[in-house]
Amino acid sequence: MANHKSSIKRAKQSEVHRLHNKYYSKTTRNAVRELRSTTEKEKAVELLPKVVGMLDKLAKTNVIHKNKASNLKSSLTLHVNAL
């Protein structure tokens, strides 16, 4: 266990950040899954900007890599355009 005051605080902060990142990662993954499973063009066009924004936010805060976000956005856009 941590001995110094600063390391105790850092351990607490790390746990809070981990839970925060986990929540937003899971929420984004579910949104991506929902968008991929959609077969209606109107609904997909409506969902795409929201999902892209979520991916951008995760990439900006280094929860996921920026190239992964870019690849996901690209594949989702292709999917929506193919509908």
C-alpha cells in the first residue's frame, strides 16, 4: 500500500479516472454496436454524428488511440453510406 500522502491521493485519483474511462468506453462501444446493427438509413444518419463525437472525445482524452478512433469513424461512415 502507498505510504506517502501524495501516492495515496494518486491511487485514489487513478481509481476514479479508471472508472470514468471505463464508463465512457463502454457507452461508446454500445453506441457503435447499435449503429452497426441499424438497417434504417434515417436512424443511422441521426446516430452517426453522436457516435463520432463520442469517439473524438475518447481520443482527445487518450482513452483510445486517435488512429483507432479514426478507423472506427471511417468504417461507420462507410456503413451508413452503404445503407
